[in-house]
Amino acid sequence: MTVSKADILFEHESDCLIVRALSRFFLMQKEEAIQAIAAALKARPVKAALIDLRGIPGAVTFTDRFQLGELAGHYLVGTPIAVVVHEEQADPERIGKLVARNRGANVEVFTELAEAQAWLKKYLTPQD
């Protein structure tokens, strides 16, 4: 199975890669989805990335979160990543974030887009 534009949308906004998951493909083919993000980051390096998973219908399981955290730690180290999910998809313990961070990725999980954008701003703002 390959990543199609119907599954994941990639956009660039100044120095930020924006990834929008549009189907359950992101969960069904986690490694391929994360590899596609890593390839997009390599093709056009940015200061940060926003991964919006709110387009995924249905539940996100503990196993999904854990595996996504593992994959982020394997493929997405080096780029600060804000992940946005619906409240009902969020894990209060943030297991995916914990797993990713334990593997060296700088990941933060949010249920509000504005909070994710505010967190990313510190990476996107030029430092004096």
C-alpha cells in the first residue's frame, strides 16, 4: 500500500511542514505514513512540523499511540513535532509522546490547534 493524496496531505507554511491525516490509513499503515513524513522532512527541511490527526475517524488505541511513538522516535528525531488530536482520541497519559521522547523525538500532543501552533512558535521564531 502506498501513501496517496487521499490519505495524507502535506503542506508547507514558511518553515513548518503541516501534515494532515485524512483517513484511517495513518493508523493501518503507521510505518509507511511516518516514513512518508520523514521523506517530506528530508526533501524540504523545516524548523518544525505539525501533524494533524483529527481527520482520522474513530478511536485511536493504546497500541496505536505506542507504535506511533516508537516510529516517531525512529524516523522523526531532530524536528520538533506538534501533534493535534480530538479530545476523545487523546490519551490522558500521553503514552505516544512519552514513547517518542524516550527515543529522542521532540513531540508534544495537543487537543487544540491554537495550543499546538503556540508551542511550535518558539521553534519557528528567529532567535537573536
